[in-house]
Amino acid sequence: MRVKLPVREAILNRRTYEAPAEGRSDKLRLDFNENTTGCSPAVRRALAKLTTKQLAMYPEYQAPTRRIAHYFGVRPQELLLTNGGDDALRVFFDTFVEPGSTILICEPTFPMYRYYAEIYAARISVLRYGSEMEFPLADVVAALRKKPRVVFIANPNNPTGTLFQKEELLRILKAATHTAVVMDEAYGEFSGFSAMPWIYKNPQLFVAKTFSKVAGLAALRLGAVIACDESLALVRRAMPPFPVNLAALVAADAAVGDRATMRDYVNGVKVRRAWFAKELAELGVKTFSSAGNFILANFGPGGPVLFQKLEKQGILLRERSKDIGPGFVRITIGTHSEMRRLLKTIRKEWKKPD
């Protein structure tokens, strides 16, 4: 018997999202901006204490939400926990976006904004970062006059590393009179800037966070949305009753209780980021200023061949030839020994074009 299922046209018209390649655990993973030092030891200890009875119960959110909210410096009613940072973005489509309505993004950027927009059959208005990866502020302000439903801005931006601060944010908020402004701060801890202080006077502002990067909990999938309580109440209506698993809650609770580990990781990334960019510059490789735990580099025409050689030797980088140009690559800042191994291999395998 042949069955024809009534699949939505938006699904038929898009490709399946390809997750990261399997078999990465024994390789030098500088491709997905993971915390390569690992999470706090306190997380492992907390997870080990979970009982069989606890695992048989539906999770309870009140106590961990209160402690995680304290970590972010907000009230519990201003914090919504989600099943990973990706889910923290999806809730805005469930809340604000209807088929045919418009979202605004600036590319190159995190691909999940476009991913969800295609699934929800939204119109995608796209602006571009400049040749030096500068944020197109004037164009964004002008585009907001057309009242898109949501504008998604990664700050710092992935993959460019671009950061804007108070003055740029205030201009966007002033222009966004009919638009939800989602500041995706997946890498905010590495930048020293957050939009969170402005949620109280700007009900259109939402801040998305993740525990995948600085906390090193990518495998457990925990994200968060922060906004004033009245605006966040609207987003809560689109959420299921048990969106986050117990292990993620316990791990995040332990992680925020060990701020020293996260602080040491952030400080180390900043030092190694500056050092590695300098080393690449001495080799003649162009890099772009980054406020994240990664840098964007341009190896030019010989880049794609280099990246293939590195991959064959178990060194994984995130090539961006398709969305930025041949030779562009995003490199996660790993440990000092990891970065030295990468640099040594680059020196061996790559020569600056004449």
C-alpha cells in the first residue's frame, strides 16, 4: 500500500540540517567552539549523586531556576530555561512568527536563525556584515522601519567575532518599536558585554544564553531566555511543561556554583586568542578581531587544501568557504597545547602565496 503523507511545503522545500560529523571525540576539536578543557569537576560530582528515584520523576524547576537566575543577576520570573541554546531561539518562532511574516538577520551568522525561519515558512530579510566583518548598524536600523516580527543578532557574532556595545544596542532598541529584538549571547562571557541590564526598560528585548560554551555542558543541552517578566510570560505560553531534563538542571546548578572554573577558562581563552592571532599574522594570515572563544581567519586560495590536510591529521576546523569565501575558516580557541599543535601543523603544511 502506498501512502502519501500531507507534509508541509516548507519542510519539502528545505534540506535536512546536517549535524556535526560523528567520531570527533579522539580528534583535535577546534570546529564547534566547544569548551575543550571540559566542564567543572563539580558537575561530575553532582551528576554522580543522582538517584534512581530522581531519574524516575519528572524534573522540578523552581530551586535550580532560582539559583541560575541569581548567577545571571535576574529574578526567577525573568528567566526561562530551554532545551539547549537552539531551543532558546525556536521559542521566538513559536511565539512571534507566522507563515509569511518577516524575520531580520545579518549574515554570515549562526545558521539556526535561517534554519527555523525556513521551517516556519517565514520571509527572511538578510543584511551582510562588512568586508572587515563590521556590524551593519545603519542598515539594521533602516530595516527595522519595516517592522519585522523578530531581529536575531548574535553578539559577539558567530563566525565573525564582531561585538557591538551600548550605543549600538540603544539605537537598535529605539528603532525596534514593533519588533522582538533577540540578542544571542552564546559567547557573551568572553566579550565583557551583555544586553541584560536593558531588559527592564525595553520590553521588546530578549537575551538568549547557553551553557554549551563557557560552562562546557554542550552534551547536556541547556539554554535560557532572559527578558522582563511581562514579555517573558508571552514566550512561556509557547513552552511545554517539562522542557529541560534533570541532568541538565543539576549540571548547570553545579556549574554556576563554581564560577572560578568558568572565569579561569574565559581568561585563558582571551590570552590564547590574542597570542594565536598574533602568530597567524606573522605567518601572513589575515584574522579578524573576535570577542568570542574563536577567531575567523582567511588563508586565501590555498586555504581549502590546508584544511583538508589538517582534517586528515585529526585536526578539525570550521571551514567557511561556502558562506564567506574560499580560504575563510573559524578556529575555536582550545588549550595552549592544542593551539600549539595546530600552529605547528599549519607552519608545516601551509605556505603564504607569493
